[in-house]
Amino acid sequence: MATQMAALRGLTHHRMGFRVAIAAATIGVIYGYDLGNISGALLFITKEFDLSTKQTEWVATIVVAGSIVGALAASRLANAIGRKPTMVLVAVTYAVFAVLSGLAQSLVWLDVARFFLGVTIGVSIVTAPIFVAESAPAAVRGGLIVMYQVATVTGIVIAYFVDYALAGPGAWRVMLALSAVPSLAVLAILAKLPDTPRWYLMKGRRKEARATLERTDPDADIERELDEIEDDLRRERGGSIGEMLRAPYRRATLFVLGLGFLIQITGINAVVFYSPLIFKEMGFSGNTALLLLPALVQVGSLVATVVSLTIVDRIGRRPTLLSGIAAMIASTVLLALVFAAGGLTGTSGWLGFVGIFVFTAGFNFGFGSLVWVYASESFPARLRTTGASAMLTADLVANLIIGLYFLSALESLGGTATFAMFAALALISFAFVWWLAPETRGRPLEAIRAYWENGGRWPEGDAMPAADARFTREDAAAPADDSRTTTRAG
């Protein structure tokens, strides 16, 4: 974390890096706001359109369906027209569909607008990390990663407070449309930024790549950096899904896809999408309780994310991830017991709040902060993008399942069975991580890939002396850290 904080301070010495950071943070806030604002708006949308449980689930989740479409198209779009033009297109279209969501006069109108809003989000969650990773000078990359991660959770927190402020008049339309404001603001920032040196080199435009690199990282050895980027581009060619499914990468693929699915199927977005409705089931009432309590939950998430980033280099990735999942197990068991006890008022209701708080904090401490690192660490350069895309797809599919069926499960099975199911899924996650996740702290990317290529075992004689285990993310896992910007993909 010390290195990351130094990188944040270094932003003041890299003007272009600072602009990239602001753009990344704004995009993170927009994404987080969209995740959070629908939960408060649903309290009023369900009444205005007289929605059934399944219709309510679709309103919340159709954004995820659109995100899958956008994510699948994002890489080709960003490669074809450029990272910056894609980000500009995202900002404009996001603002349009956010406003259209707020103007919806029917359920079909609302669903269509939110679907295309989801498409723009899917493009952004793929393109924004690429844009940041390829634009940022190495000296400030860690700071940018921290800023994007924290900004996403901050966006969720802001959404709940905005929902609370507008709950009195039931202004759900304003809740949904307000996210157009930061999306348009980011256009002013993007207008002053070039595209990335990597994209210029992909298109054979070395002169423009050189000029951009001189602006973004004036202290770099420009020609050497350009040569290294070109070499990396050559090494990335030739990878395929078929290769991922064959030895020696089959085990790594199982691990990456499993993590991508488990990060969402364990229920985090059930809480993000439906917190007010969950608290209503627990016996809470009134806008203060139903909207401020979820905001407090997300403040806890923000703290958990920062704490995880602070200690992960000291205790390691595997213990941090397992600790977060253990908190999720304990909290879902508590929630199942709270619903089983019945009489959800007073002490029982507040125990339920504690359960939701610990569950969300545990997710952000473990899964939310660390899981995406493994995707880029597990494969060679030619499979890195394919591996990260496969993980994101598994994540979004699980997210869609949770969004579409959580309220139905809560209604038909009851809170006890629903949260017992989440406890079981968290137990499976713990066993899965215990079985397959290596401790990669302090190891270079080549050594980590050798672990997977050796059948999930460290090669003989690979034990790393404690003196050699000191590292920074920039030294040992810069590509992995770049992937972390998708940590809140769902």
C-alpha cells in the first residue's frame, strides 16, 4: 500500500496521469452509481407501474443482460475505433439512456432504456480498465488502480444518499436520470486526452505513439518503451479458447472461470440491487431506515476495500481472500438464523442489519479486492485477454441469475432458506479457493504461470526466500493489477 500511496502522490508530477486518474474515477463513480441507484428507485417504481416480483427483478437485472452484450462487443470496438473514442461514445450514450430511463412512461420503455444503458456499461467495464492501464505511466499506475476501485464503491454510496434525499417526493425519475451529469462531465476530461500508445502501435502509428508517450510519461526511455509494447503485442497473438481448455492451462481455466462465477453467485448484487427490499422484509420501515441503512452498508464496503489494499501485501492474497469469504459464511448463517427466529423487529432486525453489513464488507475485503488479479496472472500473454474475458462473462452470467431470481426465492422459499443457500455457496467458494488458489505474493508473473503449467504445483526448488519476497505491484504484477479495475464488474 505504501507504494500505491506514493503513486497517488506522484500523480501531481504527471499531469497527463492525473487527467487519466480523474477520468477513471469519474467512470468508476458512474458505474457505482448505476449499481446503487436502482435499489432505492425500485421502492417507487414498483408502486407506479404496479410491478409483480418477476417484473421488479427484470427492471433491476435487465441492465446486466445489456452488460453481457456490451462486454462481448467492447474489445472489438475499442480495437477498431480506439480506446478514447470508445470512452467518448460510452459517456454520450450512457447520458442519453440514463435520461430516457428517467422519462419512461411504461414498463417496456423503462426496460428497453435500461437494457441499452447496460450495453454502455458493459462496454465501459471492459474499455475503462484498458484505457487506464495503457495510458498510465508506471509510476502512478498503482494510484490509478486504487482510485478506480474506491471510486466505484463511492458511486454506490452516493447513489443511496441521493435516493434518500429524493425519497420524500418519490422522485425516482430524477434518481435514474442524475447519472447523466457525471457521464457528460467526463467528456470534458476525455477531450484533452490522446488515445493510448498501445492502440497507436496496434495500428502502425508509431509517430503518434511516441508523441503520446512523451506526454504521458516524460521520464520514460521512449524508444525502449515502444519496442517493449510492440514485443508484447506480438506475444499476445495466437491465443484461443481451445488452448485454455487443453493442458497445461485446463486447471487454470477451471480456477479462473470458477472464481468469476462464484464472485457473483454468492449473492453480492442481491444486496446491492435489493437492500431496501431486504431491510423491509426484516421489519424496517420508512425512507430513513430503508435508504440510509444500505448507505451505511456501502460505507463499510469502502472501508473494507481500503483495509484490504493496505494489508494484502503483508499477509498475502490467499489469506485475505479466505478471510473475506469466511466473513460471508458467518454473516449468511446469521441472516438465515435471524429469519428463522421470526418476529423481525427490534433486536432481530438489527442483527439482520449486522449480517448484511458483514456480508458486504467481507465480499469487498476478499472477493471484491482480489479475485480479478488471478485472471491475468494465470495465463501467458497470448491468453491474458481471453482469460479475463472468460472470467468476466462467467461473472456477468452469475450476476444475471442472482438478479433475476433472488426476490422470487425470498418470496417463495423465505429468508431462512435463501440465505442458507448463500451460506452453502460461500462454503463452496471457501473450499474452491482453499483447493485451487495459490499464494502469489512476491512471485513474478513467469513463476506464477509455471505453477499452473506444472499442474497446480510450484516447481521443485521454487521456494522463495523471505528476503526476496519484498515486492511492489509495479515490479511483480503490473498486468495483474491492471485487471483489478474490473473488480466491481457486476
